Amino acid sequence: MNFIENFYLQILRVFSDGVFGISLGNLAFIIACLIISLLIRSFVARILVNKVKKIVSKTGNKVDDKLFEALVPPFRLLPIVIVFLAITLYFDIESTLGLYLQKINNTLSTIFVFWLIHQALIPFSNLFNRLESILSKGLVLWIVKSLKYLIIFLGIVAVLEVWGIKIGPVIAGLGLFGVAVALGAQDLFKNLISGIMILLEKRFQIGDVIKVPGHTEGTVEHIGFRSTLIRKFDTTPITIPNYIFAEAPILNYTNRNFRRINWTIGLEYNSTLDQIKRLTETITTYLKDSENFMVNDSYKSFVRIEKFNDSSIDILVICFTSTKDWDKYLEIKEHLAMKIKDSVEKIGLNFAFPSQSVYIEKTENN
């Protein structure tokens, strides 16, 4: 009998003590609750979310659609938070297990709240886009990213506070380490400050076509905290540190009003003054009458004899096209070139090319 009683008491001790002081009954209860939470989470994700999505999609407002899509991931965590809250209420708060369960519940609740705020910034970031008329597009993106990072940082601090870890002494302890890092990261801060100045001064924005003398030219795709990504015209990406833009003159082709044509036409020296005058008048009239060119007091056109070159009489043609689009600009240049070629042929002129005349002096033999 003693053997059977001892075996029975041993079995009861295993059920009562369990694992790490948790009875097998309590452990089974916790596992069952976790399984239920996962099932509820699946139910919320598949059924409730889909029903709410159908209701939201019927509204004409696009903001609530984006807000719903952004809040779906954190709301899938909500059933787990609720189940852990129920588990916490089941156990004695004064016990070690109850204390840890309460901290886990507070941690999940904190993560849920800050995750909710972080995701809510996604649809409401459109409100920041209205500031693009005052600030640059890149600076607005920086503000949105900084707010997201700030929320993540505050969430981490709140979770650490739940577990009794004070962030203040940790930051103070990292102070000396931060000074050492700052001394070794001077270029990083220099690039960061230069990037902020780029956005504040609006020297260029995302999508602008710029040229950095001595480095590259292309389309700006991204303005980061440390560097700027430029896509060259051959589609090759190149990353340039931001401090380069603070020290180099930047040519922003996108901000120009119109594209300019600056040509020199060389005519042969046997051209008459009447022919040259007819040609300049024909080109001038074409520039004034065509809608492809800007001719006014601010953007003047010039068709004049520039100089007598070694092998030609040079005619200077300067004008501004009515567009800054590259494709349209090439088309306008082509039409102007055809017009000049046609006019030169009709007037009876010839284009000059580099040539030399050799004169041989004849002498009589005495």
C-alpha cells in the first residue's frame, strides 16, 4: 500500500509543481488560451476584417480605405492582447506567475497602441503632402519618416519601462560612447546637415534633372539622410554624399523656364551681302511667327553676323524654345535645322567648311 500511496503522491506533486513552479493544470490553461487566441485572430482576420472592408469600400472617401488597410495588421494582434488580459485576471497578481503574466500583458498592450499609432501615420501622411507647396517633397518625406522613428523609439522606451528598465540611466551611460562615436562620425553629421540644407533651400527636389560638375548628371530619385541617389541618363544609379552638394555648384535643368538654341552657321566668303541679309531676315521671321519659340523682351532671339572666321562668315543664331521637354526640344531643333538648310539652298548660299587657299607666285627668269 505504501508503494501505491507514494506513487499517487508523486503524480499529484508533478501536477501541482509542474514546470518552473507552474502546475500542469495552469500550464494547460495557458496553452489552451493561446490556442484560442490564435483561432480568434484567424477569425478576425478572415471574417470580421473582410466584412468591415466591404463596408468601408462602399464609402466614397479614400482616406478611410487607406486607414483601414493600415490598421489591419495591429488589429490582428488585439485578440492575443485580450486573451492575455483574461489569463492575467485568472491568476493571482501577487504570485510570481501572475506578475510576469501582467508584464507580458502590459507589453502586448503597449506594442498594440504604438503599432496602431505608427500605422495610422500612413494614411494621414497625405495631410503632410499639402505642405509640399511650402516645404519640399523630400523634406516632407523626412518629417514623416522622423515621426515614424520617434513613435518606434517611444514604444521601445515604454516596453522597457514595463520591465523596470529606466531609459534615462541607459542614455546617460551611453553618453561617453556617443561622444566617441560622434568624433568618428563627423562625415555622417556633415552629410546630414548638408541634406537638411538641400531640402530647406530647395536647390533641387526628387524628380529634378541636375548636373553636379565633376561628378555626374541625371535624375534625382532619393534624398536620404546621408546621401542622394541620382539615376544617370544611361539608367545607372549613382550615390553622392550630401556634403558634395554644399561645396559644388549645382545645375538644375528642371527649374529652367525654357531651353536655348545657340548655333553658329558658317557661310562661304563668296556669299553676297544681299544673300546674307535675306537669310537672316528669313530665319528671324520664322522664329517670330512659330509658336515653338519664345520671342519677347525677356527672351530675345538673335540672328546676326558674328564674325569673319578663317574659312567662313559666321552667322549667330540664338533663340529660346517654348518648351523644356527634351523630346519636344529635339523636334523643334530639327525643324529649325531643316528650315535653315532649305533657306540656304533657296537663296543660293553654301555652307562653308575648313579650307585653305594656296597662292603660287610666278617670277620671270632674267
